[in-house]
Amino acid sequence: MKKTLITLSIAGLCALPLATQAGTYKETSVSNGGTISGTINFKGKDLPPKTYTISKDNDVCGTGERKIDFVRVKDGHLLDTIVYLEKVKEGKPFPADVGDVGDVGDVGDVGDVGDAIIDQKGCEFKPFLQAMKNKDVLDAVNDDPILHNIHTYELIRGDAKGPKKTVMNISQPKPGSVKTTIKLKKGPAMKIASVSSAS
């Protein structure tokens, strides 16, 4: 069976792509397994961050402009990148830190958290990029005192410019947490966007 190494580096405005492997993966013991290590080099012109005017909910979201660097490069290396093997049906268990919520800042008292967590504060998602397993629970936390509508898209080809399909489109309480099991059927990644409402 041919196994392809894929590099994923995608993002969108107020977006968090989650690298997942669609389909069922069986965790088994592996002897004489291999590892992948290295760096992702960047060639070409590193474009400046995109600038967006903050025009809604200024008391919460801020004023002026917000710069978002969708493709971050440092010393010739591409940052915010996830590398994974495609079409692997079974193998060793996922690393313990995949699905580990880690430190995303002060998310308030949200009770039990999911396998992956994103925090929206000042109308901006943190962290910008993370990995999770398909069928894990995503915990979307709203630290803003306004209602947000959270909309997630399965990226069928794994890139933001290709075809996409809505995974969920729900209201996010103010403040509060929405927990959802993520089930991707075709794509290896998901993009998350939010719309705010000062109601």
C-alpha cells in the first residue's frame, strides 16, 4: 500500500484548522516502527500579514485594524504546519499530546473540557492551529460577553481554497462553552470561523 506524506498548513480569518484523519484508525502495537523528523522549508516570497478593519462590536473586539499572518515564516522555515501520513488504516497509538488541550490561556470556569479546545477572546480564536483525532470532542469556549455564531467547515482536499462542507453551524453562548464531537468523512482538516452579534 502506498503511503503519502502530506504537509498541512492552512488557515482563515478567525479560523483554526484541525488536522484529523477522516475514517477509522485502529490503534495496535507496532514493532520496528519508524519516525519522521525534520523541518519544512519555505521557498518563494513571504507575503506580509493581511490587514482587516475591525468594524463590529468594538467594545469587545477592539478598534482599528487586526493583522493576521496566515503563512508564518521564520529563518526560511514554514511555521504552523502539521505533517501526517495519508491512508494509514492502523498503527501505533496517537501521541499523548494529540488532543491534549494544553495552555490556551484563561478560559474561565468551563467545567470538563473536550479533547481539543479553542478559546475565543476579543473576537479571536486561540490557538491558531492544533491537531486532534477524528471523532474527538471539540470544546469551543466563548470568553466574550457577546453571542458568537460558530461555523466549521470540513476541508475536503485539506486546503482552504478547495471544496468544503459544513460540519456545524451553531450559536455560541455568551460567555459559555459548546462541545461537539467532530466527525469528518472525507477531508483531513477543518476550518473554524465565527460571526459575532451584540444582542
